[in-house]
Amino acid sequence: MASAAVAGPGLGTGVDSDARGDSAASSVRGSGVLRRSADRKVTNLPSPNGKTARIANSFGLPAGRRYSCPGATATCERVCYAGKLEKLYKGVLDVLTGNMLALAGLDRSGMAELLVNMIGGFRADCDRAERRGARVPRDFRIHWDGDFFSLTYAEAWADVIRDSPDVRFWVYTRSFDPAALDVLPVFSGLPNLSVHLSVDPDNLEAVKQARRRHPWVRWAYLAETFADGRADLVALPGKRYPCPENGRRIPLISEKRSACIRCGVCPSGPGDVVFSIVKC
């Protein structure tokens, strides 16, 4: 799920207000083409002045339980920046709604075909930039907004990830409840995917059970403050990292790298990450 105020599992990011990437990312809404989003915090290629994203390397769907987030919690819905952006910027909502409409009613292969084409556009943008001399890591964030809304949709993503070993994907999700929707078995064993369970005090016990079932997953824990997060997790094993952008230790974007690519914890998945609702 997207992140608000912290661009992790539910807080702020730097998504452009029109949610457009380069020309390869655009299409007519509802036409059967998916549109990527340009997010300054996660982009794999900043502009020379370090202000904007030159490559759109993220994908989103509308937020909320009524749409693509069956596992949304009260905390998530209270702080979700993505839902706020949808209300503030018509262009953002148009892109996200168009993506949802394009996927609606398709089977696994139909969804996978759209996703393959979208990732192909991302790959083409990376190739074009590299021919011009740029160094471009092939990192792609799934769901800067939204989540896995069905098992079929998750399976389509797994097919695409499996067939794209040159791209490193990462995602946050709350779709891990066996009684509702658990997509984690679908993603087991994919070496080029880092999965972070979006955790907050509302679903902490459920997440503990999910990790017992799937010990390979990482956590993205959202607390009111970093101190609260440390206290909540102190008795749990594993290495965890406070988000450095959320803690104002690194900028959202610079002329060299975006915050997520510079940090690398979420894309590469070496441990759990902690986000704070209150900006430090």
C-alpha cells in the first residue's frame, strides 16, 4: 500500500500531481493500457537539477477498502496520503481509476499482458536514458497507492516479476489475511522482489502470524513516532531500520538519487523498516 507523509506503508511521497511519466507511460484512460506514476521519492533517475523524476518507475491503484485495499486498517485510512492526493489532484485520480478500469474483468493472463506492456515501457525508458549516458538502476515500486485486490491480480504480478529478472521490484501490502486475501504464497521464492508487510498497531498480531507462516517477508512498521515504533517492536527479533527520509536525514530527491534508491533498504529488503506518522 502507498505511504503518506513518509512514502512507505501509508504516508507522504513525491508523486507528481498529474501522475505522469514520460510519453511511454501515458495512455487513454480505460483503453486497456496501464499508466505508470512519477514519484520523486522512488525514481530511479532524477532530473539534472534534482527536483523531479525523469523516469516513472511506480504504479498505483485507487486507495481504500472500496477499491484496491481489502486489508486497510483504521490507522492506514486515517493517515493515508494517497487518498488525500486523489482528492486534491484530479490528474492523480484519473490515472489511478484508469488503471483499475483497465484491469477490471480480466483474467490472469489478461492482467499479466497489461503489466508486461507497462514494464516494457519502463524498460524502454531506462534503455533510452542509458544510451544518453545515464546510470539507471532497474528498480520499480509496485503500488505507491493501492494494494493487491485479488489473488488473480497478485498471480499476474508474480508472472511478470518472474519473467523480468532484470528489474528489482518492491511492494508494501496489507493483503496477508488468510480469512480474506493472502497473496504471500504467490510471491514466495521470487529473488527480484522485496515484500514488506504494512504494519501498524491495529494489525500487529495478524502480522506476527503472517511472518510465522512466511518468514521471508519484511515488515514496514508505521507508528506515531520512531520512539513508539522502537518500543512496540523491542521484543521482536530481526534487524530494523528507521526510514532516513521520514526522519529528515536525507532529502526526498537530489540530483544524484531519490531517497529510496539512495537508502536501498526497501528495494533490497535486508531488514524491516520503521516509519513515523509524526515527521521528525
